[in-house]
Amino acid sequence: MFCLLQFQQLTNRATKAWVEIFIELSWFCATDPVQQSQERVVGEIAFQLDRRILSYVFSGQTRLYGFTVFNIPDKIIQVSTNPVSGKVDHGFRAHMTHRYFDLMEKLRKLGYSMTLHPHFTEFIINSYGILKQRPEAYSTEDRSYSDPETLRKLVIDMVPSNLLKDILRLFSCLCYMAKQDGRPLFIW
């Protein structure tokens, strides 16, 4: 329980810098539909990582509405507590907590910060958006979304330099998770 509370306190420190980054990013709004689509790919990368982390921690949950990486500690408590009786399933809570900290340790080795990147991911998703629709199967667009090198180049071309390092870090984490679970980078 101490680790969950400590995590929540640390994440509050990261929010201050987002206002400054948002001001710098506000000039970066595309009007060209192709460029807008490419920008949305940047947001989709962050969204896919967020969903991948949540799906890993809450492996039995089919609906993750209202779940974010930032609120995982609270959601672990919620999911492991019976809403009617209030009885806690301590084994299930321990299982999810172990999965969470195990995954965060692996991602930390790739540079993921539990205090910075959950907020950063939310900021990127809100700033860039996500893809509006799934590409047609086997289309050029579909293949490019499955190619790490193509996506990396797109990120480098689209993202302002002050955000690039952290977005590439999120992308590396997404690539790692896709390799671990054997699924495509973007899961539709």
C-alpha cells in the first residue's frame, strides 16, 4: 500500500511542466489532412502504449473505460474490492500490483518514468489525438503502422525537438511490449 501512495505523491510533481510544453506545442496545429493524420499517429503511439500497459496489468478486464496508467493504483484497489460487500480479494490485488510493478521495472530500464510518462502520455494523446479509423487490412497504411522504422521516422519528422526524446521513449516501450506479447504495434 505504501508503494501505491508514494507513486501517487510523486506523479503530482510532474504536472507543472505540462503547461509550458503545451504553450510551445500550441503553434503546431496542422491544417493539411495528410499532416493531421500523421500527427494523429503520434497520439496513437501514446494511446497504444497506455492501452498495452493497462491490458497487461488488468489482464482479465475487458472494459478499461476510465482507466489510465496514472490511476492504476486506484483502479487496482477498485477492481480488487467487491462493490457490494466491500470485501477485498487480497490475492487478486497482490497479483495485479505485482504485474504493475514488474512491468514498470521493465519499462524503467527503457527510460520510462512512472512520475513523468503517464502524464506525458495523456498530454500527447490530448494534443495530437488518435487515429479516427482503423486502416484497411493489408493496405499501405496498415503495413506502415506495423513497421517500427517507418513509425520512428514519422515521429522524428512530426514532433518538435523538445518533445522528441520522450515520445521516442514511449515508442521504444511500445515496441518492447509488442515484441513481448507477439502482437502488432497497433492493436485494433
